[in-house]
Amino acid sequence: MPTELAYQTDPFRWEFDAEIIEKTTLPDGRSGVVLPKTFFYPTGGGQEHDTGTLGDALVTDVLIDDAGTVVHVVDRDIMATTVHAKIDGGRRLAFMQHHSGQHLLSQAIVEALKLDTVSANINIDNPSTIDLETPLDLDVTPAENLANQILYCDLAIKSYFVDQAQIHTVSLRRPPKVSGQIRIVEIDGFDYSACGGTHCARTGMIGIVKVLRTERRAERLRIHFVCGERALKYFQSYQNIVTTVARQFDTGAEGIVQAVEKQKASTISMQKELEELRELKLILQAQQLVAQAENLESIKLITAAFRNRSPQDLRALAGQLQNEPSVVALLASYDGNKLSLVVSSADTHIRANDLIRKILAEIGGRGGGDAKLAQGGGAASEAQFAALFAKTKEYLV
Ligand SMILES: [Zn+2]
């Protein structure tokens, strides 16, 4: 038997006495109760269900079946046949503000941007969304401004039923998805929607309609927006962020953009200077290594073991050493588990790629490159790292 959907005629009744006429167990094991009439909104039409209490039991979900029967899912069995029901009014008001705000914004988009809403989602924990079918990344500010202008007019939001045969007399924004008696929600002369949801009594109650961002989703443009108290919370959190950032820059909110641009320019200049200093450091380090090189007949052998230097850094150092005549350099770094090795050779008789393969074979590592420069690595123990260059001279013969 269909439940009387009393929230449609009195969406502000958030407490009532309820008579339980049926108790059920849902296929997933949850307990449900049926009332002859209810002010609890069941999930549907892009709006989530109400929550609240029936006596001591928490109402965790509200469903409506194809026959129009509303099942209130409760967290415990209810023994009494009559209970006092309470709806979470804060949650309901947030849904009403966002649902009404969606109608208002969708019609404002039709008027300001000539685009229809193809789907909408009413959320309160995250921003609500409206999807438009357009390949363009439009500026929706004109629609946002118009929605709020209409909101300030504090128009009445009313609902009434129209028979399907007469529905053509109503200038609906979108065609109805249901048949028979169709419920119309009208923002006084501005918007007509076929909708079964809960809405504010007047547009002023929506508080504000604020678009947070737009998002491209293939051929659609998704608009994320907030209304009422949620919009206030967003404003407060954004203000908090802005104030904190402004304080860091020792300026006011209006000075942030300039301060960030200045900081960015300064960072770029420092990065450039840092790169020059790094290069200089490598040159000096290379000179130091050459000075300490071991003279072996025709070559100068350099073996250097570092800790926690990146393979790129070793390669850059090897690059400096490549310019030194007769130098064969073996540069290693170890991070406690993994060993990196770079070999450079300025001697035509010693091929860097052959040499690195022989050395890394000791630890089961791998490497490759050409005759002048090779790199590689592998897992190694502290002892293997310490003994890495022990046999180097044998390989050079
Ligand atoms: Zn609606």
C-alpha cells in the first residue's frame, strides 16, 4: 500500500507521532518499519533520505518501493506500535537549501547561458552538482549572479499537482519523468520543475547560491555549488586560509597575489644561482679527485665512494671528469641497500661499459653504456660496498 508522503505538503514538520503498521526485514538483513504516512524523505530524485529517530531507534535509511511504500530502516527492533518521530532538521534544511538552489541555478543557467541541465546531484557533505551538455568551458558567473538576484526577491516556492493531460499548460524546464498526477515545484513565475523533493518555502531561505568551480567531463561541464549554511562554512574556511597565508607574507588579503608573484620570481632567481653553485661545486670536486688520482702507467685512476648521492649527481660529476685527459673514474654511492655506480674512461684501451659489468658482477648488479661512460647498480650489503673497488686494478690489466 502506498505511504502518504506528508513531507510533500508540509516539509517543515520535523516531529510527529507515528503509528507502526508493518515491520519488515530487508534482503540485506536490516530492520524496517512502515507507517501509514511519513514526513521522512526517502532517497530519490537526486536527493538523499532523511535521518532521525523513531522512539529510541535511529533511522539510518529511508527507501521507497515501486508501489510507493516507504520503509524506514532502523538500527534496532521497535516493540511499541506508536512512537514519537524526529527528523534531523539541520540535515533536512541543508538538503532543502541545495535542492531549491539547484532549481534556481538551473533556470538562471537557461536564461543567462541558454543551456539546459542534463543531470543534477544534491549533496550536503560535498558540493552539489549540475551537469550541462557543452564542449565550452563557460564562465558561469552571469548565471550565478542572476540566481542570487532572484534569491534576494524572496519569491515563494510552492508545490502543486497537475494532471498529465494538463501538463502541457505548465512551462516546465525539463519534461517530467513520471506520469499520472505530476507534482510541480514552482519558484513563483521563474521556474517550473516536475519534482518530488523537499524545498524551501521562499528563495530567501536558500541563503546564497555559490559556484565553487567548474569541471570538464568529456562533453559535459559540471558545476559544483553550495548553498545556505554550507556556503557560509566554505566562506569561513576560505577566509581562514587567506588570513593564514596573508600573515605568512606579512600582508593583507589584497596583497597576497603580489606577494606570491614576488616570491615566485625570487625562487626562480635563487634556483638559477643554486644551479650555478652546484656546477661550480662539481668542478671543484672533480679537480680535487683528479689531484688525488692514482697514477698507473698510462692512466690516472679515480675511485670515489659516497653515501646518498643520486645517480644523476654521480653522472654529472663523471661528466666533469670526462674532460680530464687519461682519467678513468669509478664513482659509487650507497643508500644502505642500493648501490649506484658510474664509470667514465678517457683511455681508448679501457672501455667503461666492460669495466662496469665486471665490477657489478661482484654484487650481481647490472649496468650498461658506451666505451666512454657507463652506469648501473644493484642491491648490496655494507661489506660489498666497502669491497667494491678491491679488484678494480685486476680488471684494468
Ligand atoms: Zn526539486
